[in-house]
Amino acid sequence: MSVSESIWSLLLNEFVNYVVSSVSEPSEPTKEENNEDFINDPEDQKKITKAKLSNAGYQIGQKLADRYTKDRSRFREQVDIIRFLCKDFWTLLFGKNVDNLKTNHRGMWIIRDENFRPLRNLSFPFDGKNLKKFDLNENQIQIVQRFLYFPCGLIRGALSALGIDADVDVHCSLIPACEFTVISKESN
Amino acid sequence: MKIICVGIIGPQNNPLLIHTDFSGEERKNIEYIVYTALDFCEEKIPAMSGNKKSSLFESYLGLLFPTEDLRVYGYVTNTHHKYVLVLDDSDVKDVDTKKFFVQLHDIFIQAISNPFYNYGEKIESLNFISNLKSLISKS
Amino acid sequence: MIYNLFIFSKDNKCLYYYEWNRPLKADSLDYEKENLSGLLIAICDFVSKISPIKPSFFKSYSTSSYKLHYYESLSGFRMAILTDPTTGDLTDSLEYIYGELFTNYVMKNPLYEIGQEIKSQKFIYELDLYISKLPFFK
């Protein structure tokens, strides 16, 4: 059973916008005494946004791991799990294999995707200078990050369910390319 | 084949579901058998980057151990969930038990896809139990 | 020769305007943006009413010095491209601009709010690239 790509990417975008706005604006009018509860600090807002999106992805990633590994034989080594992540899992979720994988053979992997699906349609307003230059400034990178927390969670959840407990971080400086860093908690 | 008990154990060896028609003392005995089966599962599951024999990396673990009048079969998934099947018959083909496990895996995936199910918790979905019952009655 | 392009929303707001070649500059671009959409709606309506064979949709009009090609999506977005009078039917191009470029880089852009002016760099870039590669561009 497959899902329309448009629906998936539109839903994901709205989900991110929803979480961001729910964190920065209170849903109910707060009383005067309760004002301290309202999260005002942008740093905290960012952390909570990241946590909410990442955790949602984590839950789903765990369940997807079961679903997508059902009909295959069991993984022999960690390498097999990573290969599954970069080929089968990536293709099922993002429509293609990863473009580059680097490892230090001690529990750290760097995964690069030159055309990451959630970022394909993302574009900032033209600043009037160079039409061909798509580099991002600091502010823009922060905004793009929001759309990458959920995929991070997906990867973290899938790896966790398959037996690799890892931290997953992501960085993007030129859409739609981005780089995921997976660091196994067992490594030094 | 006559199915006495179906057990689903999570990655941390926590029981997610033990389904059997027995109760009381007999149920306790059967649960004990399921937990014993886990030890045999561990033996059969090679550690990561261990043996390279292809037969050891199938999900289906086969007959774990026979007791006087029961036969216990095992199956392990890629996500380290273990399924234990306790049977009464002595005349059962591997093909049938394997088929049962594969179908169990299917309905298990449906059960965990429930958005109200938190990964790692006990499975209490009535839908799953009824799917399991109909699977048992078909086998 | 392609002169310029307008994109209008359902409520007659001009979302996008781009000029490739326009020797005779507009007296007031705002006037054009405000009124072209209204004119096109009136033409569409009238044209289908007097059609000798139904159904009928407005596609283009020609004057002595330019031809305006029109495209309307099912969701109410309207596009007008002005070219020289010898240019043929541009339906395929307009469908591509709407279906591929507009849908992907504007509607599916998470940073775009519906009803806003279109400023997305990717859309501007890809549209410019596509138009400049058309055989009748120059």
C-alpha cells in the first residue's frame, strides 16, 4: 500500500508549522499569575519544538522498523543495519538511496543526501541579489532545521528498534542537500 | 495442530502478550514454559558479527525444546521481538509452524501500528486478540 | 518572443509578475495588475456565453502587436502570458508552469502562505530557466 507523495509532504509541513506555532503561542489565554508557565525564551521554544518533532519521529520510526524488516532475513552485523537504513529504509521514506555514507568504523556514520525529499520544495524569498545562489544564512538554516527534526527522529527510532542506540543530528547549509550524523551510544 | 499458548516477548525480554485458554495453576505452568523457551531462544540467536552460517539468520528458530507432551517453537524478528508457540500435537510439520509465525508477524505489525499503542508496552488491543483467535482457529 | 507573465489568485490579487522583454514600459504597473484579472474574468464569462458550440473556454486574444495567452486552474489561479502575435498555442507550457513549477515550488513550499505574493527564489529561478529555454523566447 502506498501513499501519495503530495499528501505526505503537505502533512509533514503542516505538522511542523503546527508544532512551532503551538510552542510559541499559548492555546488558551493565560491568567496573570500563570504567565511564568508560558515559554517565552526562544532558546527553550526551539528545544521544545525539536523534542516534540523528534519524539514523534522516534515513535513512528520504531514501528516502521518492524514493518519494513518483516520479509527479510535477520541482520548479521551492524553494517547490514546501516546498509538497510541507507538503501531500503531511505527509499521507502524518501524515494531514493542516500548519496554518500562515511564511517569511522567505531560507531559513527555520516549520511549525506544531495536531494532530501522534505527539502525539495522548500525555498526562501528571493533577496534580489544572485538568482542562482541558494546558500543559506544563519537565520534560514534555523528555519530549515525545523523540517529535519522529524526525519532525525524517524532514523533514531528505526535504529533503536533494530538494536543500534544512537544520537542522530542533522545539518543543512544548501537546500536540498543535508547531512545526518549518527553516533552510536556505545562508541567512545 | 492444537495450540496451547502463543507468547510475544519484547526486546528486553519483557512479555508483551501471553495468550492461552488455560487459567490458574495451569496458566502459571504454561507461562513458565514460555519464559524457559526464552533461554533456548537466546542460545539459538547468534550474537551480532558472530557466526556467518546463513541458516542461523532466519527468523524462524524451529523446535526449541520438547517436554513430555508439549512442543515449543520459536521465532525472532529483526526488531528482537520473540514469538513462542506451545503446541500439543506431536505430528506437526515445520512448514505449518513457520506459516503460523509469519501470519502472527503480520497481525503483530498491524497491532503496533495502532497510534494508541506505545512501543514496548503490553499489547492489550482487542482487535489484535480477536485476530489472534481467528488465526489460531484457522491453524 | 515572450514579453511578460502575470499570475492572479482567485480573489484577483496579483501574486506574481515578471518581465522578460518589454520595450514599451507600463504607465502604471499597479493599474495593470489590478485590472487585468477583472478583465480576464469578464472575457471568460462573455466568451462562453456567446459560444455557438458549447462548452467553450477562453484561451487567448490577439491584437496588432501582442497575443495574451490565458490559463485557469481548477482551483482558481489565473495566468496570463503576453507574447508576440505569431506565437502558437501555449497551453502545454502554461500547464507545465502551473502543474510542475507553481504546484511544487509555491503551493508545496512550507514557507509560503496562501494568498501571499510569490517571492520563492526556487520558483523564480526555475520559471526563468524554463521560459528562456522555450524555442519562441527570443
